[in-house]
Amino acid sequence: MSPRRGVAAVGASAVCALALSACHQPVYLNPKGEEQALMRVIDATPKYRGKIKSISCPSNYPPDKGKPYTCSAVATDGTKGHVVGVQSDNKGNLDDVQFVK
């Protein structure tokens, strides 16, 4: 093998290795996006409207259809609890959102 072909083969192998390692990186839900989405759902639900002051979601939560997604929450009266939603797909969409004290 000529030196040029050897360099090209090593370069191509490095590119393939980088591409494969990037494909296997864990995927996590965007916590800020989920916090905003949960707040919109909470505000649209008469039972909870205006009762939640803040929501804080974890940054290392993988999308997983059917799995509950739990975030810390503080109610407007200072009560601490959790906002829980069930992931309706693998894209971070949530159903059945509830505030649990």
C-alpha cells in the first residue's frame, strides 16, 4: 500500500469511528423545553391554573415512551412537590400531567 493510500485509509477509519461514536451518544430531553411545556399544560388545566410558580426538570432524563417524567415544582403558596407526566412518545411529549405534593 502506498503512503498516500495508507493515510487516506487511516483518515477514513477515523471519520467512521467518530461518526459511529456520535451515533451512540445518549439522548436526553431538553429540561428547559420540558419545563416550559409542562408549565403550558399546567396553566391550561383548570385544576392547576395559576397554582404552580416554578418547575425544574432534570438534565439527564432519556426519552422513553410510557415512562413517567418527574420534575420538581413549587406551588404559588410555597408548597414543594413534583409535576409528573407520562411520556406519550420518544420525543418528549407528555400526557396525564399532575402536580403531586
